[in-house]
Amino acid sequence: MERIQIAEDLSFTRIIHGLWRMADWNMSKEERLNLIEQCLDLGITTFDHADIYGSYTCDVLFGEGLALKPSLRDKMEIVTKAGIALVSENRPENRLKHYNTSKDYIVASAEQSLKNLQTDYIDVLLIHRPDPFMDPAEVAEAFKKLKKEGKVRQFGVSNFKHSQFHMLQSYLDFPLVTNQIELSAYQLENFEDGTMDLCQEMKIPPMAWSPLAGGEIFKGEDEKAKRLHPVLEQVGEQIGARGIDEVLYAWLLAHPAKIMPIVGSGKVNRIQSAVNALDLKLDRQQWFDILHASMGHEVP
């Protein structure tokens, strides 16, 4: 599988497996291990987590599966995120949802993730959301501490806009390596507001969450979905896709920013669809056919 270099000593697979729904899949430890191995067999070695997924349980579930065959850790890259504090029975100290990017919180979250994932290091730690109460100096201190102690190799952000990214980067003496953002043919905000421009400006390949728009296109319940569906089918026929999900992945993969879609499914056939999309090629006009359908009009 194609790999994307995100740091001098670290690369990700072009397709990333996301674990945010793992608690909903009701898998045994053995089934979780089997899913990990099936992803690896497909060539996917990069796995995306966050401390809050599954109300603070998904990384534990993944770690339990990985613990059945710990040698697999050396064959994968683990991404996780910190900074969101949820109201949860697993975090009784939180009386409301809020953000916490203090040094102590980031360090404690990373150390808990190491324990839950049953690993000695995290490949990339992301700040999950921009924090309006952020002290970037504290974030920088946390990052430097975790890096010096060998607990985290690289750092990045998630859902950051242009000014937020540059603000945090200005406090660091090493580069942020990615920005995980919502990207799909249905959801164009980050294409339109300069966030994708930022990624290309900084030469950081973005990770794309919700590349299938949470299924909105398949439901066809609103005007945008109704416009997109027939165009995706038409382009799919032209390029030999097996379904419009493959076309949606291929649309992102065609972009020169080296977008890395995150596949958040526990079903191997759906993960396979994303891998299949690596072999599909959209020409420029097909890419704009889909863009026009999403916007509801031609480009100016």
C-alpha cells in the first residue's frame, strides 16, 4: 500500500483505520485481534484513536486485542488524541463537556492512553479540538516532556483552522505533522475556508475523518445528497468502481494534498472498499463533476 511520509522517521498508510466505534461492534478480544490482523493483511498499518472514544473505552478494547499478540505493535502506527473532557461514568470529575489542554491533562491523558493501548509509545498525539482557553506554552511543555521521555514520537492537531495551527506551531521547536479534519465530497467546509490551503502551505498531509459523510449521501434525504448520488454513480461507472463509497474515497485520494482517509468500520468488506479506491483514478473533470454536484453550481 502507498505510504505517506509525515516526518523524517515516520510514515502512515494512505488508508487509516479508525476505532471510534469499536465499543459498538461487540467483539470479543479474539475478534478484535482478528480485525487488527485483517487490516494489516490489507496493508493498513495506521490506527486512529482518541481517549474519549466509546466514552473512554475504545482504546482499552483495542489494547486488549493487541495484548493477545503484542508482536504486532512493531508493525503498526498508533495515533491518539487528547483535549476533550466528556461527562461520563468513567470520568466522574467532569460535570460538563469542556476542553482541557493544560500540561498536566495532556501528559496524564497520554500516559493513560499508553496504559490502555498496552504499548510503550504513541506514534502521533493530536490535540483533539481547538481550545478557546488554551495556553499554547503549556501545550508545548507537555509535548516536549512526552517527546523527551520517549512516550510520543510526533505531534499534530485535529480540527484546527489556519490561525489556530500557526499559533500553536509558533510555540514549538519541532513541526506539527498532521491536521485531522472533516473532509468529504459532501462536507466542503475545510476545502472552502483555507484549512486545506494550510495543509498544503505547511506541507502536512491531512487525515480525513468522516470521508463518507456519516452516510448522509447514501440516505439521500437532503438536496445535496440527491444531487451527489447520481453523479457519483455516473463517475463510478466511468472509472470501474464497485460502489459510490469507493468513488467518495477516490475523490479524496485524487487531491494533491495527499489526504489520508480514515475508515471507521468494523466490517472488513467496507475497509476493503477504501483499499480498492487506491486503484481508481479520477481525471480532473470527473473530480469537478463531483464538486459541482456538492456545491449545487459550477465553479465561478
